[in-house]
Amino acid sequence: MLPAWSREEASAKVKQLFAATFSYAPQGVWFAPGRVNLIGEHTDYNGGLCLPIALPHATYVACARRQDRLVRIVSAQVQGVAEVDLDRVSPRTRQAIPSWATYVVGVGWALAEAGFHVSGLDIAVDSCVPFGAGLSSSAALECAVAVAWSDLNSLALAEGGRQVLVEACREAENQIAGAPTGGLDQSASLRCARGRALELDCKDMSGRQVPFELSGAGAQLLVVDTRATHELTDGQYGSRRQACERAAERLGLHYLAELTPDALPAAVKRLPAGESVRLVRHVVTEVARVRAAVRLLRSRKLDVGLAKRLGELFVASHISLRDDYQVSCPELDVAVEAALKAGAYGARMTGGGFGGSAIALVDGAKTGRVQRAIAEAFERAGFTPPRFLVALAQDAAGRIS
């Protein structure tokens, strides 16, 4: 199992890295969690619903405010120190910035574009969120830096200020990092709560907390990092988003999620056969699955019967993502199939796809058996051995010290 760091351990790591790099002590340490999405995939940029939780695995930043507009960044995961002048950051100049640093300086740029005065920062970064695993390591970095920038510059955020930071992080990822994400990841990292899933309506970015405590069912949410690394900047994610936007325009909709299941058959007849139909069908049915999952979780305390019904929704989601949206891959399919054969209540790919992670809702007493079954299936297929972690719904981003 991949362990999450304690706040104390993580704080000591980034403080030490900061002092060793910049030769003085930081003003504070901030964190932001990775996320796993229970259900509701590729619905965010289609104006639909999704249901993420924040992970115990987080990204940590030790920071200090500078008097100029220079941002100096050191990461435990990357050699060297990146130095970027915020005044020279823009969508036109992003190619000149180290790719990993775009997720940091893009936030400062976006806050400035929103009308806030932000200074430069010295920043040390360390993380226990698996990189490239579809668990939002990039959003965790953005959001950790966002809360640090906000605190150190005493930004006068309006009521609902977390949403201001969500939008800044999303703009950073879209415009500077070049990944056309829809805001799910940043919302989860900045707005989730311990023991809760966030029912996020991406049409207006409103959110409601939904109980998600697995102890009553004796269950665990097992996350499988397939080690099949994915990149949201490689074009496949963007091509599907563009196809969805074209389909919505053809149907006279602002977002595909405005289409109800009852209206789906008639809408399909107005679309050219092939990809458009598949994509629209996934979005409409996936939003319906999120609604069903939320009804289940709000209906009563999570027990075995409810876990089985939630698991059925997981499986249906994976089939739709695999066959209609076509964003799965052999590693994800093998992980899901092996988990189900080993007795999981349900399993599905999670995140943008093309690699990354799967999740399995399992009886806690069978977690080891499911884990072994997946590892053995990967070995038979000749895949890189997977990594595992247990997801517990945790708190959103904040300051440690």
C-alpha cells in the first residue's frame, strides 16, 4: 500500500527542502489533497454532475513571500530550481516555462488576471500523490500554491472565496499548463470535507456535501494505480471535449448534460452516427448514475446492501467509459475485471482515462484478496506491477503551520 504522509512528516520535509535551497526559513506550509472521483467521469466540462472525495495523499508547499514578482520553485521530484518572472507569464509564453512549473506560476498569473495583486514567492514542493495516476497530482499542486498565495498576499476573497481559487487554478491548467480540464479536480481539492463526497454541479459549480463513510458497511475503497501513465495534455482528452461541444451545439444546447435520459433517443437521431452518439450517450447516462449514487448515499447509512447497489453503478460507469467514451485502456480493464472476479462490490476506471487509476469498492475483509488478484492478473498480462492505496474521504486544502 502507498502510505499517506502525516502532516507533521510532510511539513518537516518541505521546510527542510526550502531551507536547504533558499538558505532561510519559510513563512508557512500549506497542503492540498489529490482526489478520486467516485462516479461522474467526463461530465464536468459537459456541465454535469460528479462525485469526488479528497484523498489523504496530498501535495505540500513551504513558501515565503518575495518583494518582487519572481517565483523560485524547487521540487523534491525534479532536479534544479525553476525561476519564472510572473510578469512574463501568459498563454503565449507558456512554452518557455518548464512544464511542471506551469502549474505553479499559472496560478499566480490567473490570480493577477482576476484583479488580485500577487507577489512573487519562493516555493518548495513535495508530494505523496502518485504522479500520472489520474489522482489529480497537478490540481493538488495548483491548489496548495493557491491557498499559500492567498494567505501570504492577504487576498480579499469574496464570500465563497474558495470558488475564486478554484477558477484561478482551472484557468492556470487550461491557459498556462495547456490541459483543457473542467474544474472537477480543483473543486475536489479545495472544497471536499472529511467523511463526505462532494456532489458538484459543473453547470454552475455549486456543491453539496454527501455522506461517505464506509465503516458501516465494513467496506474500503481500494485505489489501483495501474502505472499506465496518462497525460491530459496529449490531445486525446481535448479531442473528446471538442467533440462534445460540437454535439451540444448541433443539439442547440449549451451543455450536453442539459439533455435528459428521456430526450436521449430523439437527440441521437439528430446526430451523425458514430463518435457523437457514443459520447452523448455516455454523458447523459453518467449524469443519471451520479444522481442515483447520491440518492443511495443520502438514503441511509452505508451498509452492505447499499454498497452492492453502489458497486453496480461503478460497473455500469466503467462499461460506458470503455465502450462509449473509449477512454479506458488494457491495464484499467484488467484491474476492473480482476477486482470483480475476486469479489469486489464494484469497480471502475477513475479520472480522465487513457491510463491512470481504477477504484474498487470492496469488503474490508477481502481487500487483500482483491489486491492480490489484481497484481496476479497484471503479472499474467505482462504489465508493470500496480500500486495500491486506500481512499478515505479527507479535508480540503489548507494551512498546516
